Amino acid sequence: MGGHQEREDQTGGDRYAWEQGSVDDVIIMAPELLILLGAAVILQADLLPDKKFLLLPPINFTIKAVNLAQVLLHWEPNPDQEQSNVQLGYHVKINAPQEEDYETRNTESSLITILHKGFSASVQTVPWNNQSLQASSWVSAELKAPPGSPGTEIVNLTCTTNTKADNYTHLRAYQVSLHCTWLVGKDAPDDTQYFFYYRYRSRIEECQEYSKDILQRNVACWFPRTFINSKGRDSLAVYVNGSSKEAVIKPFDQLFALHAIDRVNPPANVTAEIKGTYLSIHWEKPVSAFLSHCFDYEVKIYNAKKGYFQTEKMTTNTLIAITDDVSKYYIQVRATVSPVCRAAGLWSEWSQPIYMGKDDQKPWTEWFLIAVMMTFCFILLIFSLICRICHLWTKLFPPVPVPKSNINDFFVIINNEKTGSSETEVISYVEEAGFETLEDSVF
């Protein structure tokens, strides 16, 4: 019993000591707990929406055309906006010509867009770092469409660019040409004249080389040299206005992505060689500012004997194909810029065909001459048959009379005289004999 009592006293002492230590720990940690509790309260207060804090819309919202197919949107923060620790931003919504929206913390925004249909947009104030607050109301502005009679603007505008090696200056190794065509508006007067401009980045050029229709109206434009960068990713802005004494010509503008209108040159120096049963085809990259690894190729091989095409897609500039020794092959190659270097665009034209194999294809000029000669011979043969059947040759070319010859006549007379003399002699002899006989019979 004494031992049991001793253990209980010891246990009670330990419990008391533990409780006393716990109280001391709580007392020591109390300030820290109070600090954490205060921070949580402050954080919760920040997260809770302030019912009295409202976002006000921007003021002085304007839209201004600053360049061809370019506008500047500008606004100012509302001066009556209550100051707080909430960061403000702006939500911009484009209403026309095409719907679009985005957010920004700036108070102005520059956009590349067509303007011949007009332009309108709206903007509102939004909380940038606190989604619990409600955005402000919208404010709107509009840029009206330029004046002009409907149906007088150009239609079916198309443009293409092409790259050539620049041999005139060392500043740029390649030059980009631009060619655009369009149709006259259906309601444009006969005296309408159109004027063409393009803008690339900050450069603007007016056309100097036009092509005209039968009424001497401009319907196409050619820029042999431009400021366009063939490797650029900026949009090309095109603007066409016009003039007439009978109506106000409505302007027209359009944006082009360079990769979508760039006409790649065909591969250069395409060669082919047959080695045994293998056809080896080699070519060089097109004339372009892009490097060799930026091109994809298609190789077209036509088997003239079997009459089928074989097309191979390539990323290198060499192709080896298996052939036979009795067929003729026509080979062409085309190229396009790979999506590795820019967005997918147009394919080039096919290269000039080269001919390989036995009995190489005759040039078309030889075939043409052969066809002409065969046609001529056939016509001549038909004409001869017709002349023979219908005696046209005799009618067209009658025989010429032969003149008489005096010598021949002389020989004919002599022969006749000899013949006559002989006959006379015979007759005379017969008559004499007969006479004698008669006399004998009478007397």
C-alpha cells in the first residue's frame, strides 16, 4: 500500500508540473497569437468587398486615326475615383468593324485595323488585383466611316509580293516587289480615277506605275522596289481612294499578312542524274532572305511510260528515287517557307521540267514543226486525189499545142509519092494483060 501511495503522489506531481508548463507556454506565445489573429482580421477585411468603394468609368475617351489603317484610343482616369489600395486597370472592347476585347493598365492603345467601315470602341475601369470589386460602367467613342457614294469603292483587291536579289545596293541583299489588282466599283462613274497607297510600319508610298482598263481607269499597281521586309511579321496596310466629277468616291482599305501574300520563288538550278537504277535529283534554295533550313519542298516525278505522277515532300535539297531503264521521267520541284521560320504561306510555281531516261522528250518546237509538216503533206495528198478524180489538173493546166515541123512534112510527101508510083505500075500491068486476053477472045 505504501508503494502504491507513493506512485500516486509522484503521478500527481508530474501532472501539476505539466499543467504549470503548459500555462507558461501559453503566456509566452500569447503575443505571437495576437499578432497572427490581427493579421488574419486585416487580411479578411481586405478580401471582403467594400460596399462603399465604387469604380468610376474613365473620362475623355477619344478615337483618332493617326495613320493608314491605324487608330489611337485615349482616355483618362476618373478624377473623382476614391483612392484606395486597389490597383486599377481598363477593359477595352472593340465594337466595329470586328469585335475584340482586351485588358490594359495604360490609358491609351494603338490598333491596326481597317477604317473604311468606321470604328467604334468602349472602355471601362476594372480592378486589376481584386476580382471581388465590380467593374465600372462603359464609356464609348466612335470614328465614323469616311464619306462616299455606295458602290464606287474598288472591289476584289488582291496583292502579292515577290523577293528578288538586289544588285543595286549593298544595304539590303534582297528587294521585295508588290503587285496589286482590283476591279472598278459597280456604280463608279466612267471618269473615276483611283489612287493606290501602301503602308509598311511607318513607311507610306504612293503608286507610280499603274495598269489601266479600256476607260483609262487605274486597275492595278506595280512597285518594283518597296520598304517591305520579306521576313517581317507586320501587317501590310493598303489604301485606295478615288476622284470623279460626278460622284464622291468611297475609299477602301485592307490589311494583308505578309506570309499569306508572299509568292515564293521556285527552287533554283534543278538537276537530275540517273545512276544505274537510281534517279538523283538536286536543287538549290529559292532566291529569298530566308536561310536554307527554312524551306519545305515538293518533288513531282512523272513516269511517261506508266503514265503516273509521284510526289515526294522534302525538307532537304536532294532526292534519290528508284527508276527503271526503259522509262522517261519529267521532274519538277516547288518550295514554300517552313512553319519553323514563319506562318505557313503560298507555294511557289513549279520549276521548269527536266527530262531524264531513254528517248528524251523532244522539245515542243520540234513536235510543232513535225505536226506542221505532216499536216501540209496530208493536205497536199487530199488535193492531188481530188484533182485526179475530177480531172481538175487538165482543166487547170490544159496541154499546149505542138507546132508543125517542115522536115517531117517533107519525108511524108516523099513516102506518099513512092507509094503512088508503085500502085500505078501494078495497075498498068494488070490492064495490059487483061486487054490481050480480051483481044484473043474477041478475035
